[in-house]
Amino acid sequence: MNTLGLERRDGRNLLLVAAVVAVVMAATAEGPTWVRLVAGGIGGLISGVVFVISTLLINRYKPDHW
């Protein structure tokens, strides 16, 4: 994570966001249990990727006074 320019707290936040999205999607999806778990996993993975991309963009282009 250091090679990407992410801090330790960014990693913690990434796991938290991905876990919350995965649980919410698994709880709200319809279908058999395995479908719900797959939907939650895919949703958590996608939200994790979006979180990393947005964090990298914010870190790169944020104003100096932040």
C-alpha cells in the first residue's frame, strides 16, 4: 500500500468500506444463500476498488492546505 501512496489508515478504511458494503448487499440481495454471498463479495470488491482509486486521486490532486 505504501507503493501506491496510501497510508495505514487508508487501508483500515478500505477494509471497513468493503466489509460494510458486502454485508449490506448480502443482506438485501434476493436469492439463495450462495447468490447473496457472491453478490456481497462482488459489491465489496467493486467498492474497494472505487475507494482506492478515489483515495489516490484525492491524495494526488488535493490542495496543499489540506
